[in-house]
Amino acid sequence: MEHSHIHVAAAPKGIVGGYIRLMDRLSSATAYLAAMLFVAGVAAICHMVVVRYALGMSTSWQTEFTVFSVTAAMLLGAPYVLLTGGHVAVTVLPDSLSGLPRRLMRLTASLAGLAFCAALTYASWLYVFEAWHGGWTTGSVWNPPLWPALLPMALGATLLTLQYIAEILRGEC
């Protein structure tokens, strides 16, 4: 996918380049999924407003669904944000440097981000499997199983970790 409005450096050739291109495509695809989940959350809120205030009926699932879908959108959209450099960053110090010191500072920051995301990935998958094997539910009136709501956290953290690796290999750090 081409990012016409945002500069994304070209991937090198070979296996490394193939990995980078694959991750760029996966991150872009999950961004579309994230957008659809966000729209679904907005639609659920609109449904809730109509049912509750226009029809005077009670609602049972809309708030919880919206929290899950919008949170999933944020987590699944994170790899695309990293890919396109859309995250908030304070770059006063790295921007004041050049050459090797700048590259080392960016690499250090990327490795710290990678380490955090790898730990989050591990913990997230552990949490999903615990919820699945334990038959955990949300405990609400709707009371759906909890693991599907946790799955985007694990998938998003995994893809963010893999995108960090791609960015480090690309040399964009």
C-alpha cells in the first residue's frame, strides 16, 4: 500500500525487505479493520441513543460493545501509527543531533519500545488464554465471554512488536 501523504522509506530487497513489506501491508490492513471497528462503536452508541431516548427502552449491550470496539480500534491501529510516524513524540533532543549520535538515540528509543511491546505481547496472550480457559465473562447484564474483547489487545501488541522490528530493520529509527 502506498502512503501518498506520509513518507515511508522504501524497503530493501531480499528477505528483510520482504518482511518489511509484509508488515507494512499487515499494519495497513489492520488500520482498515480499526476504522471499521470505530465506526461499529459509533453505530452502537447511535443505536443506544435511539433505543433508550427515542423509544424509551433499556439497553444492555451497546455501552460494553462500544468500549470493546473502540479499544480494539485503538490497539489494532497502533502498528499503522508507528508505520506512518503518526505517534506523538518529543524530538527536540534527537532533532538537535545529527549523524551517529542521532541514529543511536533513535535506535535506543526503538529498542526500548520494542522491549515494552514484546513484554505487552507476552502478557496479553497470557491474559487471553487465561480468560478463554477459565470461561471468564464480563459480568455485565450482557455478559459475553471476555476473551474476544481481549484478543485485539494481544493481536495489536503482537503486530506493534513486529512493526517495531520492521522499522528497526528499515533503519527509520
